[in-house]
Amino acid sequence: MKTKIALAIGCMAFGLAATSCSEKEKSEEKELIEVKVNVAEEKAEMKADLRELEAEIDMKIAELEAKREKANAEMKAEIDKMEADLKDEKSDIEKVLADIENASENTWIDVKTSVNKTTRDIEAEWKNFKAEVDETFDGDGK
């Protein structure tokens, strides 16, 4: 009888341990899924922000091309320089977008930190660039 009780207690303990392990595995799996979802959401948000900035740059390039038609030779040279700067910014954005796309859950924290810094730099340069364009074309009637 003692053997049967010991066997029953052993089976119960094993069952509880198995249930506990199973619950722990389910919990870890759920956390992993949540991390993947969070990374995917963050990547999508960052890519959308960068695409928006890229669209603004494209619009500014179009504006500059329109201004070039009316500009004198000196202004055309300035516009060419500005367009080259904008194309460099677009290139930087494309690199950042590729970094985001290629990031895994394991590398995401490092990539995210790098992307945030680069994005801040690009946005600061963009703000300065817009001010430079406004200053260059203010009052010239073109």
C-alpha cells in the first residue's frame, strides 16, 4: 500500500512539474511572439516615417527643378548643389531603410539605436536644408 501511495505521489509530482514546465514554455512562447510583434510594429512605424521624409525630399527636388527653369546661371549652380545634397539625404534614407528591413529580433535593439541616431541626423540636416533653401530664394522672385 505504501508503494502505491508513493507511486501516486510521485506521479502527481511529475504531473505538476510537467504542467508547470508546459505553462512556462507557453509563457515564454507568448513573450517571444509579443517581442516579434513589437519589433514588426516598430520597424513598420520607422519605415513609414522615413518614407514620409523621403516624399518631402522628392517634393523639394521637384520645386528646385521648377526654380531652375527661371534661374540665372549662378542660381542654377546653387540649385544643382542643393539637389545633390538632397540626393545624398535620400541615399542615407535608403541605407537606413535597408538596415531596418534586414534587422532580426536579435539585432533589433542595436539597429534601432543606430537608426534613431541616423534619423535624427537626417532630420536635422533636412531642417537646416529647408532653411537654406528659403534663405536662398527669399526675395529673388524666383
